[in-house]
Amino acid sequence: MSNHKKKVSSNRNRLPIILSLVVVILAVIAVILLFRLPDKSTKQSGKESVKTEVSSKKKEKDSSLDQEDKKAGSKSTEKAEPEEPKEPEELKEPEEPKEPEELKEPEELKEPKEPIEAKGNGHIVCIDPGHQRSGESAKEPNGPNSKTMKARVTGGTRGTTTGVYEYELTLTISQALKTELEKRGYTVYMTRDTHDVKISNMERAQYATQVNADIYFRIHANGAGSSSANGAMMLTPSASNPYVANLASKSKTLSQDVLTAYCQATGMKNLGVQANDTMTGLNWATMPMTLIELGFMTNPRDDKNMEDAAYQVKMVQGMANGIDAYFQGQ
């Protein structure tokens, strides 16, 4: 009994100790828990801080991206915006479309714009270079009020040795004679100065009247079936010409003066002055007129001479001297 009581008493004495140990253990656990909780909260707070920082950075990045997008958008908008319209330039009148060049029509004689007055020595000469590149077979009256019709203009002959056409030779000599006469004080007109013309024999004579010519000087070259025919001659109307009989005398004098001087200067054979009343270019004239046949283009010697530059000077000098002689005798 006493032993049992001793055990009970001993157990009761141990109880406070056990409780104290429990309290101590609990206190230790509490302290440990107290130290561990801040770590967790710190970690949690650190995690939250990291999350917040990441979120903040993300927001900043998103914000910067948004700003860049806005800038890009504004730039694209700026680019897209149309420029201010420029003031329109003054309208220029459209140029007229150029028409394709066409072949030139042969020239025709033009009437003088103003009355012709002689200059220099007071004499006016109209030179007619015979023929043209293309003849015209259409008809015209052989003279004023004439019922006889003749071709407007023929093609002329050609050098059998040189191959030069009559219309080429006559223009060359006519241009040289014009220059020489102008040096001597004459006022000179020509019915043509190119090959591509369309002028009839009647129109040429009428042009001489329009320019108030004192003499009408026609230049041609001859041709014959025989190559032996050579020399120079003058053609002039006769005293019985139905159209210009009143001009026959002076025309003959002009012809004689020119032919004499021409043959003296060139050494060409003188075939004389021959009357001819069938030439339209003479029958329509209204002043003294003559037609010189420079030489025969069908004769080798005449043909070559008339194409020689030095010989041409003699030809021109001879004709000019003859014209001087005519006016000096009037």
C-alpha cells in the first residue's frame, strides 16, 4: 500500500516537469515558426515583387510597343496623307499636229508686190532660163486672141556628150548673166531660179510685163539630128508677126547686138538672126525681146564648151556686152 502511494506521489512530482518540457517544446516550436513565417512572407513578397516588376516591365514594354505602334501609325498616316495640291500650271495651247511633209508643188510665177522701179543704170532686164524639169503638154494660146494652141512648155534637149539637160544649162548661164548685169548697174529679174517650176511660155512673157522690163531676154540651147550642126543663133519676131509686129525692129536690133558680141567673145560660129513668129514666149511679150540659142548640145565641141567654166565666163561676158551695146544705141 505504501509502495503504491509512493509511486503515485512520484508520478505527481514528475507531471510538472513534463508539462514544463511540453511548454518549452511548444515555445521552441513557436519560435521556430515565428522565424520561418517571415521568410515565407518575404519569399512570397519577393515573389510578388518579382511578379510586380515583371508585370511592370511587361507593361512598360507593352506601353513602348503601343507608343511605337502609334508613332508608326502616325508616320504611316502622315505618309498616307495626300500632299497639298500644287497650283496647276497655266495650260499651254496644244501645238498643231505636224502634217507629214509632202512633195513640193512646182512653183508658179508670183506678181510683184510693189511697182518696179529701175535702179543703177535705169534699165530693167527680164531673163527667161528656157524650159524646166518637166514639160507640160496642156495647151495655151500661141499669142493674144490666138486660136492656135501650143503646149505650155516643152522639155528641151540634152547634151549628147555631157549628158546635161538644156533646162540645167540655161539656168546656170542665166544666173551668171544676172550677176554680171547687176554688176553693170542693171535691175534684173528671172522667170525661174529653180528647176522645179510650173510656168508656161505665155506666163513667162507676162511676167516680164509685170516687172516693167525694158527687154525680155530668153536663153535656150539648140539640138539637131546631125551632130555636125554647130554655132549660135538668135530668134526674133518678123515685121509681119500678127501679135508683136510693132516690136520687131527693136527686137531685131537687140538680137544682132547680142549675137555679134557673143560670137566675138566665144569664137562660136555665127548662124545669124532668124525670124520666128510661132514662139509663144515671144508672141506674148510687150517689150523688145529675143531668144538666143547658145550652141548645139548635139554637137560634141559645142556641148563640151558650154559646160566648161572658163568658156561660160566668155558666154556671159559676150551677152552682157551685147545688151550694153543695145542700150547705148537707143
